[in-house]
Amino acid sequence: MPPILQYGFRPFFLLGALHAGLAVPLWLWLYRAGVAPPGPFDGMQWHAHEMLFGYLAAVIAGFVLTAVPNWTGRLPLSGWPLAGLVMLWLLGRVACVAVGNLWLAAALDLLFPVALAAAVWREVIAGRNWRNAPVAAILSLFAAASAAQHGEALAFLPQGLGIRIGLGAGMVLIALIGGRVVPSFTRNWLAKQGQTALPASFGLIDKAALAATGAGVLAWIVAPEVPGTGILLVLAGMLLLVRLAQWRGAATWREPIVLVLHAGYGWLGLGVTLLGISALWPGVPANAALHALTAGAIGTMTLAVMTRASLGHTGRTIRADGWTVGIYLLVSAGGLLRVAAPFAGGGYMGVLVAGGMLWSAAFVLFVLRYGPMLLSRRATA
């Protein structure tokens, strides 16, 4: 089979990055022109849907389909079955931008998340890998969230529910999976440097952070503007940042491909905290918090995982070159500007466009640098 269909990370990382690099400039043009796409959503809803259920869903698919064989000891999804899953993802992207019939667009778009969740559940059950059943459950929740947003378009559900469920699932997934990979990769790198002060092992702070995040996210989905929700989210954000502080991120400053993992988790803690503050104080716009979670946490953490996995799984040295450092700087700068835009007053549009273009440039650079690796066979020594 061609290399692109050997592992899930290859097509989904490449197509997801290409989608992110093109969709944001398209949305900025739609926003400035006041034009809505012909699909089931208006411009703002389409932008939010594609960030979560287009881009993030592709990266999650690439990561999970590559990790599942390690979790279960079974063969990876590859060849024609993988190609079929990719085609379902592409079909969903076309449906959401071009299919005006609401029922047909929903049916076409939901094929991919339902098929992905089913594929992962099959592997978890067949491999009796119950430890990772929560990941399969979150994928099922993600599919339900996409269905909920289509239900909003059909006037069955209140506006915003689907995005809150989808983003909440993404937040929990980053808290959960990030809590595994960040300290693990940091520990490995520090040990190779001969250092004895290593990230703290999983303990009480980790349990409290995950429990508070789950409770805060659930409260935000159900009652986003209630003061109690804000208090829960601020507590969760603070605990996530305390958890991060135990992982010795500052000691990895010489290796950007490790340091960026800490930056991504830091964005998560900051975003959750801002989300809580916005529920308590109207002067802090929820828009800033949402983009700290999306452009910041999701953008940074996914690129951190994509660059690392692409290098490692194609047989290359896991080290950030100048291109990769540029990717990290661009996504961070874009995220910062996007969070700052609501506070820019009359300069809002300029800051918004600058942030969006820098953020998208990070993904275009990923396609240029990592696309050839993803399309070619594994490197040999």
C-alpha cells in the first residue's frame, strides 16, 4: 500500500493541517465580507464547527488510530479501511460548506465521527484494553456533540450546546492524554541529559486537577453563565497549572519539541481559568477564553503531538529543527493575538486578521515541512 495509508497519523495529520491552514483565511474573508457559506451553518457556526469537528477530529483520529495498536497489541487500521475513513472525513468537510439541505448535510457529516468512535471501541473491546475505554467514550461524546450542533441548525436544540460539548470533550482529552505524554516525554528527555530531578509521579494533585476539570466542564456545558460554574472552572484551571508546574518544563528549554508540550498544557490551564473568570466577571469576554482554549491549547498541543509523532513514526530523530521552531512560534503568536483581539477596541479587526493569518501560517508550514515525510516511506538508518 502507499505510505500515506500505512498508519492513521499520515493522512489525518496532513489533511487536518491543510484544512486548518485554509479554513481560517476563508472564514476571515467570509466574516469581513458578511457572506455565509451555502452549507448548513452561518459563517461563525461553520468556523467553530470546522475547528472542532473538522481539524481537531482529524488530529484526534490520526493520534488515536496510531496509538491504539500500542494499547491493544492489534494491527493498525490501514489500507482501504483507512482510506474509507479518510473519505468520510472529506465528505463531512464538503457537506458542511456546500450542502444546503440540513438533514443531508448532518447525515453526511456525522458518518465520520460515528465510524471513528466505532472503530476505536472495536479495538478496545477486542483487545480488552479497558484502561483506554475513556478515550473511546470521549470520541463517542465528540460524535454526539457534532450531532447536537446539527440539531441546533435544525432548531431542535438551544444554540451553543454542541460547541460546548465538543470543546468540553477536547478539554478533557487534552487534560487526560496530555497528562500522560507531557511528563512521560519530559522524564525521558531529562533522564537522557543525566538529570535526577524528574517530573512528579501521578498523585493527589493530578487526581484533583482531572476531577475538577471534569466537573467544571460538565457545569459549563449545562449552565455556562452560572457563578458556581465560574468558580469550578477557576479552581480547575489553577489545579491544571499547579499540575503542570510539577513536570519541570523550565528544565527543557534547550529542546523545543519537549518544551512546546508544556506550552500547550499551559494554554489549557490558562484557557480554563479565563473561561471561569468570564463567567464571574462580564468584563472578561468569553470569546477570549474560548480562543485561549482553541487557538491556544488545541492549536499548540496538536502541533506539538503532530510534529513529534510524524518524526518518530517515520524513523527520524525526534528533534525540532528551524522549521519546527518556526511552526511553534507562529501558532503561539497567532493564539496570543486571537486572545488579545477582544481587548483591542477599534483595532479588533486588524488584530483578529493578524492572529488568524499567523495561526494558519503555522499549519501551512507544517504541511510544507512534514508533508514529504508523511507521503514517503519510513526512513532507514
